[in-house]
Amino acid sequence: MTKRILVTGGAGFLGSHLCRHLVEAGHHVLCLDNFSTGTKANVEPLLANARFALKCQDVTDPLEAGVDEIYNLACPASPLSYQRDPIMTTKTSVLGAIAMLELAKRQRARIFQASTSEIYGDPAASPQSETYWGNVNPIGVRACYNEAKRCAETLVFDYWRQHGLRIKIARIFNTYGPNMRADDGRVVSNFIVQALRGEAITVYGDGRQTRSFCYVDDMISGFVRLMDSGDPITGPVNLGNPEQITVLDLAKRIIDMTGSRSRIVHVALPGDDPKQRQPDIAMAAALLDWRPSISLSEGLGRTIAHLDGELRAAGV
Ligand code: NAD
Ligand code: UDP
């Protein structure tokens, strides 16, 4: 069945892949974005398609649109971006969620909220399962993002309890791939760009902190499976790749794969940087029959090729 689908943050990294997937599946897609961290270039190939429309607007501003489904992704995701204007980040996450929940209520639309592994804070438990309530500093530099995302989850559940909305919450773990901006500031793009340019690889702290990286195609299939699942499935559901690696080993892997002469330098660890992060994806496997299929080596290879092409095209 053809659906009318709103994707907020659709010109960003994940949003642009989601829009492409939904248009290719035959749906009508309205992409709403204020281009604060996303780019028109990310959705350029879709602009000629009659089933795709792009609207430059803030997610917190009033919107009326006939929609069957809403994927609410609008929010800066890189620590560099979300800490640049932290008050704006909180407003985007909280007021944006309210605006989209109200639209879903008026339209009787199903709503998907892009939540995050950050809601677990600096987790004392590993791997993190959905039953873990987290370890979050409410006044730290990451709070504008993780506390605001926690509040958005609260709002989504209260609209479900109070108004019977059909809701889906995905807790997204670190995801990477093409369409991440070269200057986005997240670790995978930083290390690849530094390695390709022969610049020093900036490992924050001793590099023993861990992350688990999911390739974007796997993540998008998880989004759609969750959205398409039956109403009793609300989430929150963890989506991520359980393959865990230290940041230092990631740097070494990228140096090897690019054949770079870059050396590793250690710089100061930013505030409240989580020491470990690894998803327990048993719930996604059981409820959605979803698990990632692309290994870190394969995904990094594709991402390196993409960023290499971009840097060459830009002549840098
Ligand atoms: P991104 O920064 O590439 O994309 C975010 C998009 O939202 C951008 O296009 C940006 O311009 C837009 N946006 C920001 N504020 C807006 C506003 N006020 N109004 C309208 N548009 C606005 O980041 P991403 O990695 O694609 O993340 C997308 C979503 O997924 C975010 O909600 C993020 O919190 C969540 N997430 C991502 C990851 C990841 O590893 N990529 C992990 C956890 C959660
Ligand atoms: N990191 C790093 N060097 C960089 C960018 C990030 O060592 O140039 C580290 C960062 O301190 C964190 C991990 O890599 O421990 C992941 O950072 P990212 O900003 O990608 O996302 P996070 O998971 O922290 O939100």
C-alpha cells in the first residue's frame, strides 16, 4: 500500500537514506529539514521524483500535512553539533517531539521517534538492554542531547497512554556510512578524513572507550521493520551492531584500510564521554527478526570509498 510519509531531518545523514528507501518502495515522502546539519545535496537525487517533496522548515514550527506516518529524526546528532547551541538542541528535541506528536494525533498517523543509546548515559551495565534505565548526568555538556531525548521518549509514551497514539521508539546506536558530512565531527568520519589527508588521527583520551558501529543500510532496514510492525510493538527497541571496538583500535583499523601514513595523537577527552557502549539487540531480533548483516570491515570499506570520492571531487 502506498503511504504518505513525513520524514523530519530528512536531509541529514540517516534521514536522506531513509527518504531514498521509502521513495524507492513507492511511497510519497515529504522531507522536512532546516538544513542546520543536513544538506540539500544529500537529497538532490530525489528532487526529480514526483513522489518526493522537500520543505525547508524548523520541526518546532506549526505544520499541517496529510500524512499516514511520521519518522521524527530532526535533531543534531554529532556531539560537536549538538553542543554548539545546546539550548536549541533541547528545544529541537522536546518542542519538535510535541509538534510531531500533535500532528500525528490530528492525522491519526503512526509516529516513529529516533531516540538514542545516549539515553543510557555512561552505562554501568554492558551490553545495554532496553530494561536498563541509564546513568545520566542531568547538568553535563551532553545533557542537552541525552536528557532532551529522554524527555522526548516520555512525551511519546504519554501521548500513547493519554491519546492512544500508535508509537514506535528506536534507540539508535552509533551508525556510520555515506552522507555523513566530512566535517560532521563524529569519530568514523573524522578518522577516515584525517587518514585520507595524511593528517594526525585525533584519539580523544586514551582511546580505551568502546563503541559499536552499525552500517547505515542495516539501520534503515531496522527503522522500516519497526515502523511496519504491529501496533502492540511500541519499543523502545535497541537498533545497532553489537560488534564492539575500542576507539584506539578503530583508529588503527582505519589507518590500515586506507594505507595512510597518519600517526595517532591523543587529545583531551571531552566531558562525560561514555566509557563503553554496546547494544543488546535480543528484542529487535525477537520482535522484528532484525539483525545487522554488514560487518565493520565491509561498512568501513564502503564509507572510505565514498569519502575519498567526495574529497577528490572537492579537490582537498
Ligand atoms: P544529522 O545531523 O545528519 O541529521 C539531523 C537532521 O535534522 C539534519 O538534516 C538537520 O538539518 C535536521 N535538523 C536539526 N534540527 C532541526 C530542526 N530544528 N528543524 C528541522 N530540521 C532539523 O544526524 P543523523 O545522524 O542523521 O541523526 C538523525 C537522528 O537519529 C537524530 O534524531 C539523532 O539523534 C538520531 N541518532 C543518530 C545516531 C547516529 O549514529 N547517526 C545515533 C543515535 C541517534
Ligand atoms: N572520538 C575520538 N576522536 C574524534 C572523534 C571522536 O576519539 O575525532 C571519540 C569520542 O571521544 C567517543 C567516540 O570517539 O569516545 C565516539 O564519538 P562520536 O562523537 O562519534 O559519538 P558519541 O558516541 O560519543 O556520541
